[in-house]
Amino acid sequence: MEIPFSFSQYTYPLNPSATLIFQLEEQQEISLRIYNTYGQVVHTIYDGQVMKSGYHELRLYGETFPPGGCYARLQTKNGVLQRTLVLSTQQS
């Protein structure tokens, strides 16, 4: 069964920000959390939030996340999608 949402990250790596984009084919309850590399929740963006169908865009800023990397996990009634977010440590 195909999961009726997509999940994209633009501005990779997360330096200094990223835009997470997801699309829902129907209104539903979602959870979106950011985890560190140890699997610990470092930021809860949505927790059981009912979202309308359609396109959703969310801007994340690197300074709020742990250095070295983390991942975003989007959970809906139809499944879970997870994407790695890498924080660049290079200085311009």
C-alpha cells in the first residue's frame, strides 16, 4: 500500500536552515518530531495535530538542532517517513 504523503527537505545540509515540505492527500492527525543520532526527541513540531489535506511547508533553523546530524520523522495513520538532516559545520 502506498503511503499518501510525501516528504522533502530543501537546503541540504541544514545550514543554517532547511525547508521541510510534505503533502497529505486527506485531512488527518500527524506527528512530526526531530530526533538526535541517539534516537532521542530533541524537538516536537507537531504532536497529534490534525492537518488539512494539501501542501505543507515548514522552515527549520540549524541552530536549534544538535551538531552532527539528526532526523525528522513524520507519522500519520498511514505510516511513517523519516529523513536525515545533516548540520553543516563549515564556516563561510
